[in-house]
Amino acid sequence: MNNRIVVLAGPSCVGKGPLFRLMRMFHPELMAGFKQLVLFNDRAPRPGEEEGVDYYFRPRGEIEALRGKDGYIVADVRGDLQALEVGQIQRIFDAGQIPFFEGNPFVPGKLREAGLFERFPTVSVFLSPMSREEIVYLKSLPIGVELSKFVSDVQRRKLLHRTTRQKQYLSLRDLENIEKRCSSALTEMREAWKFDYVIPVHDGEGNENWDAFYYPIGSARKAMLAFASLLRGGDDPVFVDERWTEDLIP
């Protein structure tokens, strides 16, 4: 993975953060040298998040002022505004480290549009809350399943569970934020075909399968094995078998 950007993206609460933590715990040799790209974000920090580690938390107006400014990309992300100072990438390479992005698919989309994936070779992985086979199955049902509502329902449960674990009591603003995120999930899944690999993972962030028993189980474990296989440069068909096409999700 040297001299490559590693991108891990997917809908909110799909399990990107827990997967990254598992990789550092169980495969530190594969994560050695990884340096996470830190974006600007206009939302408030979540419990446990740190300034300059998870994001640079700034007022929306300050981030909006970066739009169109040379050396920055700005993306609207589920109602939040995020920005990346592109120079980070080269500085990480210059330090002999591997730039790592973990987050939404909109920022990688902006990097792709700007031609940065051509300038910097990239390995991109999309975490999906559903597999290709499940999507094909739902589309084939004669009763006419509305995929947008189905995916929103799947992600709403995960987001409610995660937010309740974080805050215990949810405000109206929390519930509105959850609706924005679950409503965005299918739109984000439409971006999956642009990624090198898609890994389906049904255990969303906050699910006990990630860390309640110390060792991951269920699809959390399978996602870890798949991602580790990719970082080793392999293509293990047991764990990495997803190749999406643009017409998968209409």
C-alpha cells in the first residue's frame, strides 16, 4: 500500500470507525504507517471525538469560506459541511506514511473529480449495509419493494441504537439528524460502483459484534478479514467478492 491513498467510505453508522479500530487492534502490522486525513467539519463533536484527531471542528461560515479556495475541497455531507486541505496528502507521503481517509463517499468523490486519484494512486473500499445479492433479490420481488425506504429503515435502526448509546436521551435535533443520515444512505450507496472494492457489513456501528466480546464476530469479523486481505494486496474470494455496477441501484 506504499505510495497509495487508502480510502474507506460508506453511509453513516455502517461500521467504518469500528472497522478501523479493529484493524489497529488485530492487524497493527497492516496499519503501520497509516496517517488519517483530518477534515474540517461544522458539526459539534460527538462524545469521545477529539479536535485535530477526528476533525477540525469549525463554524460553518469558516468552512464555507474555503469553497473555491485553491488547495481545498469542500463537500456537503448529510447536512454538514466538510473540507479537506489537499496538501495534507503530499505531506503525509513526504513523511513516509500512508494517507488514510475514513468517512463519507462525498469527499472521495470531490477528490476524484479534481483528478487527485490520478495524481495519487488510490485503493478505495466502500462499506455497504447490504450486499449486492440482497439488493438484486429485493429488486426482483413482485411486491415492488421501494429500495430507498428499505435502506432508510435498515440504517435508521442502527443510527438510533448508536445515538442512544452515546446520549441515552435523544433530542428533536438528534432525531432530525438521524433522518438526514438514514435518508442519505441510498444516495451514498449509488457511489459504491466507483470504488475498487465493496465490502458488505450488516453489523452497524454500535453493534455488539464489533467489541462486546473483545474478538469480533458476525459480519464485523468478515469485514475485518476482507479489509485485511485487501491491505495485504490479495483478493481473497471468500471475503471479497463484491463488484458493483452503475445500474445496480437505479
